[in-house]
Amino acid sequence: MIETENDALNIPEIPEISGATTQEYVYARLRNAIMLGAITPGTSLTMRGIAERLHLSPTPVREAVRRLSSEHAIQIKDNRRLTVPLMTLDRFEELVALRIAVETHAALRALPYISDIVIGKLTEIDGSMDRFVAERDSDQLTLLNQAFHRILYTVNPAQSSLPMIESIWLQLGPFQRQVITEVAEYYQIDRHKEVLAALTARDGDALSAAIANDIRDGVLETGRSLLAAAEGGDMALPDVSGATGQV
């Protein structure tokens, strides 16, 4: 079922951004909501509706939406309505393949800079994620998963791939949330522990495999099945609820 703007529009709060303009704040908040999958793909939106939800004028919303449209996170329709794009099977396969290619590259480039302190931080995040799995808190789980990967990749002082990685997360986020909703128990192996073991051993091959398997386990097979069934007319994609998983 596709939601309408009459339904409650979920745009989670974010921490204040020091020195940010209103437009920058709106962009960051909408971007976070889409990356978390808090706005269901296909949801019908308007500039005015978003502005009212954020208690702001439409002007900063308009510029934020323009930026998100250029990142393929929001579609602007001919009738000036907005949607978070529905996922297609071909686009999904492309985004997952890109994510594996870019993130394994980023992890390998970071490996020479890994310290025991960084491994300790990542271990702490992974432990917190285990608790949120039990609590079925998908928002916090997604945020911590992103933090785990972001910390790993940015250990490399010369890294240039994070903007590309976050762009892929942004485009995959809403559909990933649908995958999590459909299959609550799909994530059977904690691949982050394999990442941590590879980092501790300074084993590049094992690190690449763990990162790739983490991404594949998170969405690939279930996502393919859902999209193939939906495109074949056998089922509708699920609405977002509160299921959890690591992606």
C-alpha cells in the first residue's frame, strides 16, 4: 500500500547542527529520514506538507528537496508532487553491486591505518547493535550500522569515497527498511564480528569478504525476491513498520 500525505509523515529529529542555515538543517533532516527508511517509497509528498510538518516556510524546504532530487532520493513529479522513488529490480542490483565495490575498496584502503583503539570503538558499536536487535529498534540499529562503516572507512586520512557511499545508502535506505519489515529474522550471521576479526588479524582478503557478505546478507536475496514478486504482479511490497535488521 502506498501512503498519502494524510498519513503521519515521519521525519525523525536530528541533533542541532552548529552554524547550519535553516535550509541546511532541513536538508540534513530529510536526508536522514530517507536514509533511515522512515519515509516509505511511493509516499506522496508536497513542499507545503513537509514545511508544515517541520513548522517552517516552504522556501528552505524547496532548496532541500532540489538537492535531494539531484541525489536521486526524491522524485519531483509533473504535478509538483514529490515521492521517494519506488525501487526496481535492475536499480536494486546496480546499487548493491556499487555498494560492495566501493565499500570493499574503502575498507581495504583504511586497513593500514587501523589501530586497536579504532577496533575497540567498532567493537563497542557492534555490541550496542546487538542490544538494539533484541529491542527491535530499527532506527537506532541503522544509525549505528552506518556509524560502524563510517568510522572504519574514514580512518584513512586520504579517503574520498564516503560521499559516494552515503549517496548509495541514501538511495537504498527506504527499500532496505521494507526488506527488514518483510523478513525480521533474515540476518543470521553477525558479519561485523567477521569484520572485526579481519581487522584484528590485518587480513585484507578476509576484510573484503566480510564487508561484501555483510552487504549481501543485509538485503540482497530477500530484496531480489520481493522485487521479482512485485514486478511480476504476485505481491505488493510491504508497508514500513518497526522490524529490525543490520544492513
